[in-house]
Amino acid sequence: MTANKITLRILSFNVWGDGQDQESRWPLIARAVAGLKPDFAGLQEVFRRERLDMVRVSGSYSNAFTPPHKTGLGLLAQGIIEEKNSFMLPFSPLEEYRRHIVFARIRFRDRFINLFNTHLSWKPEDEKSREVQADAVLGFVRSRQRADLDILTGDLNAVDSSPSVQKLLGYFKDTFRLVKPIDRGLTWSRRNKYVLRAPELPERRIDYILVGGSDVDRVKVLNSSVVFDEQVQGFWISDHFGMCTELEFV
């Protein structure tokens, strides 16, 4: 294994793909992601392949992956995707559709990165389902071929003290908390007018970028921050704000 340092920028973003004002928002989403220039991006609620391709072209990504079945999950990556797959998570009795995790093994410069993206059940009262889904996520992650680094992006629909997220933090590290231990880091915020349609949901940080693997101690988080938290041309580009992390990997 080489000793050369590489710097990675990673984005996790629930784009609310089929939500209100989608025709106006999608070009703004593509432009915003391209302007941020993440090396890897995990998007949630992107239900149309042509819209993922819009972002891929705008950001000049070498690869994009979304499964042929409707998962709402998309990956964008610089580098070469050597393997890709998806896995169905356990069913929630409070939802009518299945949740998934998607995966791509990426050769990026001289490293191998296992990139995962998921979206857990959303209802506040459904924490038991999220716990079971988190266990399944961990099982799938550990079943993949070893890489230099595992990265999990996702809308986990839970705060970091919740049992489901704590399960994931038994393997992964929360990049935001490593550098901002007391910052609320709201990604679901009532500053965003689209959030006001669901007044029963509290303001929270529910979007994450987690890193793990046997070599995770060789990772230094340079910065992690909430992004896309201002209006663009009179629109919030999603009902969520995004999360972006920059890290250095030796």
C-alpha cells in the first residue's frame, strides 16, 4: 500500500426528486452539485435515471450508478467502478415500499473505495425498523471485498444518538461529529419552506457521511459542513440540506 496522500470530497444529499417544484429545482440541483465538485456523491430520492445523468453530465462525472429497480438511490463517482450492486433492506410494517442500500467499488487513483448509499425508514415512531435496517446495512458492508476505505452516505432519518445510528457508529465514524462535536448541523430545518409541510417533524440532522474500515485511522477529516442551505434563484433546491465532507487519506 502506498504512502501517498489523497484528498476526497464527499456529498450526501436527499434531492426530494419528485417533490414540489421539481422541474425548476432539478437544473439548480445539477448546477449546485457541479459547483461543489465532490469526488463521490450519494443521492437519495432520485427516481429517474435521466435526472441522475443530468447531474453526472453537469459535474463531468466519469461514472453514475442507480439500480434498474426503483430504489431512489444514486451514486456519482470519479474513478473507475469495478463492481456495483444493491441489496434490499428489511421491510418496515409502517411503509408500503422497500428500502435498499446501493454499493460501488471504485478505483480512485491508487486506492480502492467501497462507496455505499442508503435511505432508512422515515417515520419517527419507526425506530425499531431503522435498527433492523441498520443491522442489515452493516451485514452488507462487511460482506464486500476489503477496500482501503468504506464510505456510507445516507438519509438515516434519525439523530446521531438514536439506537439505529449508534449501531452504524459501532463500525463507522461520523465525519461531521469528528470536527464539529457540538454543532447541530441541521439538514432538516424549518428555515426551508418545504419542511413546513410536515410540522410534526422536528428540526434535526438526519443526513450523514460515515467512514469505516480497517484503515479508517489513516483518515483525517479536514472539514464537514451543511451545504445547499440557502435559496438559489428563489428556490430551495430540496427539502433537505446536503452534507459535505473533505478528508485526507494517507
